[in-house]
Amino acid sequence: MQPLLLLVLLTISAPALAIYKCESAGRTAYSDAPCHDGKGAALDIDTRPSGDPEAAQQQLSQEKRELQRIENARQKQQAIDQRERRKLYKASEAKKKKCADLALRKKWADEDASSAHPKSQERAKRTARRANEKHELECAA
């Protein structure tokens, strides 16, 4: 009688776990707590033992496929994020290089304006002013 009572108690007391699938800003996250914004779906996972081993095996294979699908989606998103970070880094480095070049051109134009012959000084100042404006336009923070 005791083993039967124990089996009944285990079957009744084994809770069904809830996993929450939350989507925010285009990303999907899984948690054991409800979504913060109240949007999402609860995925119920029954942890009670099943009497049918074939059904349990089928559920296991289905869960493995779902897990693999989720893992593949995570890896794909991770690769996309990494490519985006690389692209932003390259753009940042290109801008730094361009700003350094413009700063050097500005410096040279200022030097040319300060040492220009009086007849060409106005033209040299205009060139220096334009170099300064271009530098400000491209590199101002």
C-alpha cells in the first residue's frame, strides 16, 4: 500500500514547469519568470512521468529538435551581430583615418596661409578657411 501511495503523491506533487518566451527589440529570450512587458507566450513543460515510453521518446525527440532550432537561431543572430560590430568598427576606423587626414590638410593650409606672399595671402587664407570648414563638417563630434 505504501509504494502505491508514494507513487500517487509523486505524480500529484510533480509540478508542470512554465518557460516564458519573451520577445523584445527583435530578440527572443526564454525565462522561468513572466515577461516584463507582459508580452510573450508561456510554454508549459510537464515534468510528471509518462506511462507511455514511446510517447516520452517522441516528446524527447521533439524537444531536442526545438532546442536545436533555438540554438541555430541563436548562433545565426550571434553571427549577424558580429558582422554588424565588424562593419561598425571598420566605419569608425575609416572615419578616424579621414579625420586625421583632414586635420593634417588643415594644418598645412594654415601654415601655407601664414607664410604666403602678400599677393597670394588672401587666396591661401581662403584655402585654409575651407580646409578648416571641411574638417569641422566631417569630424565635429
